[in-house]
Amino acid sequence: MRCRYDPSSSTTSGSSIMPRTRAQLQKALTETEVWLERLDPQAVASMNADAADLRAIGEALHAVAASDLSLADQVAKARANGRTWTQIAAVLGVTKQAARERFGEPAHR
């Protein structure tokens, strides 16, 4: 059985949604921390190896979530300092539209 950790539900599933907003990133980071604490090394270890490598993957996932949150914070600070989406996009190596979609405020409907 192939499963993936889904930080949006704290369970395993066949897919996961990439968090985008600051609140979603913070929630994913918190849920990853909880998941890592609950990870039972005996449950994921094979007969011939311990689960250190799998725990390292989980810790790397936590580092990615923390890094994403930090990036979102820095983009918000740049916007608060008057930086344009064009300037931010140039640093990120993406289009202005992609930067705004990822880090901008949700569209008002």
C-alpha cells in the first residue's frame, strides 16, 4: 500500500494539497511537528533496518514547511516595504502573476 502524509488532515492519503497562505503554512508546520512526534519507529522500520532514514525524511519535510513559512513572511515584509510584485518575482525567478498567486492576498469575490 502506498500512502502519503497529508498535513492538511494529519493522516495518510493518496494526495495532498500544497499549502499557500501564511495560515495554511503555519498549520502545515504545526501538523508536521505533531506527526513527527507521533511517528512510531517500530511501525515504519523494516526487519533489517531502523527508521532513522524515514525520520530524517520527516525532519526534512518539517524544514521545508518552516522554510516556506519564512519565505512567505519575507515576501510579506517586502510588500509592506513597498516592493512590487515584479521585483519580488525577479528574486524568486517566477512571473509576477505566479508570485502574486502564491503570496498575494486572496482574491475578493
